[in-house]
Amino acid sequence: MAGHNPGLQTMNAGNKDGLEHTGRAIPGDAAPRGKAFSHGKITESEKAPGAFTAFGLRAEAEPIRPGLHVVATPIGNLGDISFRALATLAAADAIVAEDTRVTKTLLAHYGIATPLVAYHEHNAAVMRPHLLARLAEGAALALVSDAGTPLISDPGFKLVSDALAQNIEVVSVPGASAVLAALVVAGLPTDRFFFEGFLPPKTAARRGRIAELAAIPGTLVFFESPRRVAETLSDLAAVLGSREAAIARELTKHFETVRRGLLPDLAATVAAEAPPKGEIVVLVGPPGVAPPLAQEDVDARLGKALEDLSVKDAATVVSAETGQPRRKVYARAVELAARAR
């Protein structure tokens, strides 16, 4: 939460390029703007700057130029937001939000009265043309996700892509990101990383996808739901072996926890506990240089994999685990599967 700072006198950056939008302190509490998000043209009153409250002061936001402003919001701690982000949210003609109920909490905390428009995977196809039409008319819209940086595992990409295709300016207002917040506390290599997002929900597809990622020479970053994290860790350990890993939960919140260790150990620990609560990021270190395996070891791995997977998926998984050519492993999997019939 943001604390009170009586020494703060102004929040006006004064940059001339129009990108660093903050605000100027004003006495008292400004009345809410109450401007509507209509389908008509934007009036001058709708373009009037809004206001926000931070550190106990009410500030008037500077006007922002037309376009789609992609605004990062906190991933848990409401204090993790920039003055520029607050000013952009206050000055926008409307805020395009994944879940308006979540965003209302943030806006209420900072005294922002900008109207909200819901934009999510279920209504995106219907809402996108309306939003693009408003942008084409000269509106300044702020795009936010439920938490963190928009377009990272949310439906904002298509809106940004279509806006750019229509020569509508897209402006980044950077800030919090669960991916980076987890990466910097995991204790794993940060020079290269690959963000996968959510893995498939079913075991076979999940193991197949993990196998495809196995050779990436960098830290792997996943989002996962609390009810599936034990299964996912088990599959990661089965496919990737004894790699260093970390599980980050409830980042920036009161009950933030980060567990570090080898994948099999973390998988066993989480499997023995009740399902955790909150948002979870799983990180897995890059592959090491594995010694060559004897054919008996490869056959043993294939035999176990074929108990649950198809020949194709078993070959993909074991090839990733052992570093053996997939064509060779697939041919051997076909032989073993035929013997087992």
C-alpha cells in the first residue's frame, strides 16, 4: 500500500515529449469527472484531465495524446505502480480492463474515476471493433490486465495488433510483471529465459510440450493454477530430470513465498501438501550437459513412458530427456510397443 508522504509537493515531470505523464498537485479533492464512454465523438469535456490521489495529495493528470496506452498495473501490492501509470489511467477517456471488478479496486485506492470498459476473451471479438472505432476518432484509451503487464497471458495482443494495422499509435507505460518479479528472486540464470505461460491441462499434452521445451538453453518460466501445480511439477521432473527450479507464490503480497531446489524434490514436497493458494510462477533452470546413456537406460525410460503416452509422445519425451535423436528413439519406441502387444 502507498504510505503518506507529507514532503511530496509535486508530481509533474514536465517532459516535453508527452510520454512522461504525471500530474500537478491541486488543493483539496477534485470532483469525479464522470465522463461517459459513448459511441459518439469525443467532446472537449471528455478530454478534460482527470485526477488521482497518491501519498495523501490530490493531483491533476496532464492530458495524454490520442492512442492506445498499454499500462502495467500491480501484481499484488497496490504500491507497485508508477506516477505515470496513475496519471495515464486518470487522463484516459476510458480504461479497457480484463475484469472491471479487479481494476475498480485499484482505481478506488487512488481516487480515479475514469470509466471502465470490459474487454476479455469472451467478448473480445464483439468489443474490439467498437474500441478501434473510438481510437480512430481520436480517443485516448488505457489498456490494463487484471495484474501486471498487459498482453502477457491475456487477450490484449489482438487489440494492439489491429490498432497498429490501422496506424493508431500504441504507447507503452511499463511497470510490474510477474515474470520478471519471479525471475529475479528465483536464483536461476537470467541472461536467457523463455516464458511459456500456462502448459496444457492434460498430462500427455503437457509432457509433450515440456519435451519440446527441454533443449532451450535458458530458464523456463511458467504460470500455473494452484490446483494443477503438483501435477505440473511432477511432469516437469519426469521429463526434465533433476534440474534446479523455483516456485514463486503470491509475489509482492503479504504471504509471498519462494521455494528453491531440485525439481524432483519440489514436486514431492508440493504433492504431499494441500493445494496452495494464490498466483503461482514456476521456473526451471536450463539443461546441463548430460552424459550419454546406455541403450538399456533408454529402453527403460521408453518402457515407462509408453505406459501413459502414445509412441509419438513417448519418443518425444525420452528424446528430450536423453538427448538422443528423436528419429532413433521413435524407431526404438515402435519396436518396444510392438513387443508389448
